Amino acid sequence: MRAPVLTTLALIAFAANSLLCRLALRGQAIDPATFSAIRIVSGALILGLLVRWPSDAPPASGGSSWTSAGLLFLYAAPFSFAYLHLSAGTGALLLFASVQATMVVAALARGERPRPIQWVGLILAIAGLVYLVLPGLTAPDPISAFLMFLAGVAWGLYSLRGRSTTAPLAQTAGNFARAVPMALVLCLVAWPVPSVKASGVLWAVLSGAIASGIGYALWYAALRHLTAMTAAIVQLAVPILAGAGGVLVLGEVLTIRLAFAAVLVLGGIGIAILGRAPAR
């Protein structure tokens, strides 16, 4: 039962992160560069404390690397900037399409051979996502579309690198710590920034410390029990969870479209997981 619990908690954290980003950036309470920096720094701080507790010894890197830190930064920063000029539907479709493409191609290249029923589940889940975001799709701004595509590829690669970790908490902490200088350089490049509201800082801290820092550590722990194909497919549940969170937390309206899309996406994920083949 460990893998399903870890995976579910990680996906809930991803959805919460989406809601927090929406609250901060759409309300113009903070700019993307400052949001990304606070998000990464707060994630590094909370993870550093968790790795050290209850020992006073310096934390081990757990296999973290500058490459993984760079991929983490290349996901977080472009994601924030891209949503300034993308609708929620267009952004979600671009992000998850690039994540899926990256992880599925990597899975095939590494020798994973999904069964036909898994492909059926993947197609059904993607169809549910497209159905969910279709009304909000618009012709994307080319630069914003590229930034979101870059964020998706970076996240896919970051996830793949986590499948071999033996110390998910320590490795995630090391990745966040190494990403801090990159985030600070981004702030210097973007200086001067617009006025930052206290609410924007609060959403960024919650996004970094809880939804990103702890959430990504849970994801790395879950990845040890998932094939690359399965890890790619289950992430399609995030827009559904974010939509449900919008209904429960932000007071958004529960629509028939969201309910039907949830059935398609979650049903497709269930079919793909139940029909999964051995890793090789």
C-alpha cells in the first residue's frame, strides 16, 4: 500500500501547488521571478530542516546533483512566467502533453513495453484532459508556449532522474538547495520587480515549503515503486484534482464537464495501472 499512498499524496501536493500559483500570479500579488525565488528558497529551508531533524549532523546529499537542480529550476521558473500569457486550459494541455511525451519516450527507450490496454488507458486519460480544458483553449503566445513546453520537458526529466533515488528526502533537499542560487540570479536579472503583496509572499511560501518541497520529496519516494510509463500516466490526474480543489477551496462551480472529465481521466489511469506490464 506504500506506493499508492505516496503517489496520491504527491499528486494532491501538485494540485495544491497549481492552486497556490493561480492565487498568487493571477491576483497580481507577486511577480513570477520573486514567486519562483521564494518558492525555491522556502522549499530548500523546510527540506533542510526535515533532513537535519532530529540529528545535528549535516544532511547528506542523498544523490542530489546540479543537473537535477537545474531541471527543477527549469520547471519552476518558466512555469511561472508562462502563465502570465496563457489561459489555464492551454497551459495545462501544453504542460502535461510535454511531460507525457518526455516520460513515455524515455520509457520506451529504456525498454519498457506497455501492454495494449495501457495505451488504451493513456489515450482515454488524455482524452479526458483535452475535454476538460477544451473550452479554454486559445491560440497561445509563442514565447509563453515555449516556456510551458520547456517546463514540461524539465519536469519529465526531473521525475525520471528520481526513479533511482534511495534517499528521496535528502536528494530533494539537495536539489532545492542547489537551485537557490539560480533563483536568486533570476531575481537579479528581473530587477526591478513590481510591488509585492504580503498575500503573494504567503502563497509563494506555502507553494515552496509544502506543495513543492514536501510534495516533490513524496513524489521521489513514490517513483521508486513506479515504472516510467505509470509515473507519466498518473500525473494526468493533477488537473482533475486541481479542478476539485478549485470547487472546494476557491468556491468555483462544479460543472458536468469537470465531473465527466474526471471519470474519463481517472478511469483511464485505473485501466492503465491495472493493465500494467512488467518494467521490461
